[in-house]
Amino acid sequence: MSPRTRYPPLTDYAFLSDCHSAALVSRAGSIDWCCMPRFDSGSVFGRLLDWRRGGACTVEAVDGEATGRSYVDGTLVLETQFRAGGSAAVLRDCFTLRRGGDLDPHRQLVRVIEGTRSELQMRLRIAPRFDYGGVRPWIRRQGVRVFSAIGGDDALVIAFDGDLEVEEHDLTSTFTVRAGERIRLSIEYAKPEELDRESPEPPDADEIDHRLDHTLRIWRRWSGSAKVGGSEAGGVVRSALVLKGLMHAPTGAVAAAPTTSLPEALGAGRNWDYRYCWIRDSTFSVRSLASIGFEREADRFREFIQRSTAGHVEDLQIVYGIGGGRRIDQQEIEELEGYRGVGPVHTGNGARRQKQLDALGELVSLAWRWHERGNSPDDDLWKFIVSLCDAAAKRWREPDSGLWEWPSRPMHFTQSKVTCWAALDRGLALAEECMREAPKRRWQRARGQIRRAVETDGYEKRRGVFRQVLRRNGVDGSLLLLPRSGFVDYDDERMVRTTDAVASDLNDRGLIRRYAIKDGLPGREGAFLACSFWLVECLARQGRVDDARKRYDRAVAAASDLGLYAEEYDTSRGEPCGNYPQALTHLAHIEAALALAEAARDTAGDQSPGLSGG
């Protein structure tokens, strides 16, 4: 079997989270990726990146198959249906949640198999492989139907309602589940030294059932508070749940994705670790969540950034560990073959060393939006805002790596200049409205200089469009974000022409690539789904609702059957690529849906139910 046929497409996977750990469950019912106790921990199950070495937890019907799956509405609890002849069962998978779980989680993954018709014979294999497949566990019996798997500084406590057999480094069982009967598997993360001090006491059957029910209630209560309605509400709430699932509960950081090294160009690499918190992507995420009523998440991320930078712009990085850590340098795991045999597999991300000026503007804009919702900056936050604006005024003339984390030499990206302009514009507005002291003349002077530079060097007069790079013709997807900054209106003729140029020059079978110029990396990456949704937002806010709807429907078609999006989409193969699910895509989906619904209401004279953003 070739690597391509051995590894399922990414659309086969569902996403589970307790806002600490994450897992991907295949359509067939196999957990092929799981990192505990944090998103950025070494994998416990990791055959997504190496089918032979990585380890998995599989549940399957003997002489049968998985016939369907879905999330329980409003939750990250997955149900997978199994059938063999006239027999059937349902498998429910989730990380359990609890009151106070932000700081004291269960750290528990449960799999509950319930018979729904006749009796069904099932097969279970638990094959943990710690530290990205590098450590085969020591399996020990800890009690009746209770085992531990220990390796390095990781351990799991595994409890099962049926009999388990030890096969070297794996646990296996073949069992029968009858209609109305439940059989439960509990996998809890532990520290090996804790197991040496005292025997584990995993929850019993009643407690697992209680935890499952409580988890359903917590997710439903959270998703049910979304201020959203209309035909696209289900998809918007699903994207919001993914974003919530990617938030690290103790700190408020937002991971860009729960995976590492899923190739952006199948067959050619472009593999990166996205289990970290990018300032820009995270500010976009909390903006999207706040727009549908989840303001607490936005405030917690603001606090995370202030803590992580120690309140000083000089210490600002573009990406942090989800705990606020700074040293997340990239390393290669040479032993792993990579998804579909495409390596290398990385941990850490070298982008932390890049200069990306847009982070300055995004953070000040976040403070401005928080002020608009009735929360003016306190003294400490204002000092931080002043330092951000001062940095924008001083550094806007410098080249940087830009939104796309340009891998070669830094350039003068138009979008980076505009976000520096936005930092100064929002800073001046905050100073005025909050009656704060600020070097207003200096900020005003720099703001004017940036506008003149963008409107001359960042604008191609022949086509009447903005440029990706100053003094260099060509557009990119980041230009679709210019109206968000307030630098130019959506319906400004320059922006309308730029939108059309992006749609034409970067078109990829109805989706949008993020840029056309060569970046020096191997392979041809897929269409960038966030750009495709940004195009929808621009078209909708320009009143071109029919075009926006067509583009929206095309972008939504790139989702899995569960409504999950990767970073990119390979239109030639017809499947997603890049890390999965991707926060940037899901937040862009929310913004596009809200913009399209608002435009449809305006077109219909407020007669359309549409969506409603808070």
C-alpha cells in the first residue's frame, strides 16, 4: 500500500478538544492524532504523521464498517455509526469537560460504545506511542480492567468495561455490545511519578456517563449563547466551536491549528508546526468570536498578550507558545515519514524570529474594538498601546516578512504599511475618546506619511489597483484586508478594482491563491481558503451579493462533511492540504457569512432573516 492510499484524506478527520488537548478521529473510528496534556505536547497517538510508528486507538466492527458520523449539535462530541448485517452501534468520542476545567481539567478522552440494534461484535486496539512515536510504552496492570502505559515523562491510565489483553506495547479487546448496553473506554493523562506513589482510581461507569452528559451540557451552553441566526447559523456555530476548541483555556492563547507538518503542497512539503499562538491570527479569531457574542474570549487573549510581552513592545514576538513561552525554535523529527510520506516533520516554528509589522496594528485595533464595546484601556494597557503606536511610527519604513511570513528576504508589503497606519489611527482615536496623553503630532505626522507612501508606491496607476509590494506590480490576498483597517472603504473604486484583480489574477478553479510571485519554496501550494472567504466579505460589502454568494458556496464546498476547514485546498486533487482544522480559515468563514447575510438583508430591504452579529 502506497503512502497516498494508506493515509486518509484530511476530510476524513473530526476534531476533539477540551481547550487543553486535541485529537483527530478518522471516519473509520480511529484516533490517529492526539496530543496530551497540551496542544503542543508530543503526540500520544500519531500515525497521522507515520502510519507504522505513530500509534493509534482504533475501534471497528468485526465483519462490519463505519456507516456515518456527525457531531452532536452545538458540541465537540462526535458520534460514529457502525453496522454489520442487522446489528448496529454508535461510538461517542470526546474530551470530558468539568466546572473549573480551565485550570483543573480531567485530561480525559472517553470512547463510549452503545448498542442500538441486536448485538455487534467490536474490536479495540490501543497503541500509544509517546513523543511523536519515539517511545513504545511500558504496559502495566494497575487493577481490575485498569492499565497504565508509561514512556519517558508521559503516562496514560486506561480503563475499559471489557477485558483487555496485553500485546507487547498495545492493549487489545474483542467484545460484543448489545442493544441498550454501553461499553466505556477511558484514557486519562498522568505523570509517571504519580503512578509510582499511588494506584490510579479511574472513574467508574456511572461517573463516565455523568461526565459525558456534563460535557454535552457545557458545550451546548457555550454554543447556545451565540448571537447568530439564519440559514448559515449552523456552519457559523461550528466554526466558532472550532475556534473555542483551539483556545488554550489556562492562558487565553489561540492555537493556529492542532496539528504539525501536514503539507501545504502534497508531494513537495511546505510543512510547519501550527500548534502555537500567532498574534495576528489570534486577534482575527477573537474578533470573529466577539462579533457573534463571545466577548470574554477576546478579553482573555488581550490579557495573554500583555502578559507574554511583559507589557513591552520591545519583547513582542509574532508567535508564542500557548503558555506564553518564547523559545519555540523549529526542530526536525527525522524518524517520521510524514503525512502520506511527505516530510519533514517539525516541532516548533522558526517564524518566531521574523519581523512582521502588522502585529502592531492588530493589537491596537483589538484594544479599539474592546473600547467600542464599553471597555476603555486602563493605565497599564494604555502604556502598552502607546509603545505599540510609537513602534509603528518609528518602524513603518522597514521591510518585513509580512502576513505570509515571506521565507526569503524581507520586502515592503503594502498590508504591513497599512496596519502600521491602523495602529496610529486607532491610537489617536483612543487618545481622543479616552482623554489620554499621547504624542499626537508625531503619530499624526507618521500616519500621513504612511498614507502618502501607500497611495503612491503601493498603488499601480495603470490598472488602478493596490500592490502587494511597494513599487512592484502584482496583487495578493492580503489586499482584501485593507478595508478592515479603515484605510480605504470597501466601495472605494480603487478597492473594487483591487478586489476584481485578486479574483482574476489569483483564481484557482473558483478559489483564491494567496499570491502569485515565487517565494523560493518547493512545490505549488493549494488555494488559500481564508483568502477565498475574504473575497466573499469584500464582494458582499461592495453590494455584489450574487457574486459573493457564488464565491461563498464554492469556498464552503471545501469543508469536510463535519464543517471543518484546512488551511488550503488542492483543486487539482480535490482535497484539503495544510494543517487541520485551521483557525484562520474558520474565522474567515464566520466573517464572510456575517457580511453576506448583512448584504442580503440590505438588498432585501431588511426583509431577509439572515445572520445577526453581536
